[in-house]
Amino acid sequence: MHFLAGFVGGSATYGVLSRLGKPSVPLVLAAFLIVAGAWEIFEYINGIAYNHEGYRLDTLNDLVLGVSGAILACVVGLRRERQ
């Protein structure tokens, strides 16, 4: 789920930046990390996390998967621009 969210969010962010004439992989990744970080904080504060003992590992896993999806979105965006 987090990989897909990263891909969709990364694609949308890359698309918006591309239309503005400023596609940037670091900006896409930064935007994703801000949203994902806010979500993880929301999850923790509201007790949505299933296991508080393993929460750090779960959060790290979620962020790695999400960033991977956002990177793939950037790769797809860059390849589409070259065509």
C-alpha cells in the first residue's frame, strides 16, 4: 500500500512540477516525505499503529516503501519526457 501511495503521490507531484516547467526529483521526494511523515505522526498520535513496540521499524518500512514508489514515479516521468 505504501509503495502504491508513493508512486501515485510522486506521479501527481512530478506531473504538477512538470507542467510548471520545474520537474525535480528532490522536490518530489521532499513533498512525499513531508506528507508521509505527517501521516505517520497522525497514525501514532491517534493510536492507529498496531504495535507500539515495533512502531519505529514499521515507520521505517513504510517510508522506505513510499520513497521507492516516489522514485519509480520520477523514473517513469523522466522517461516519458525523453520520448
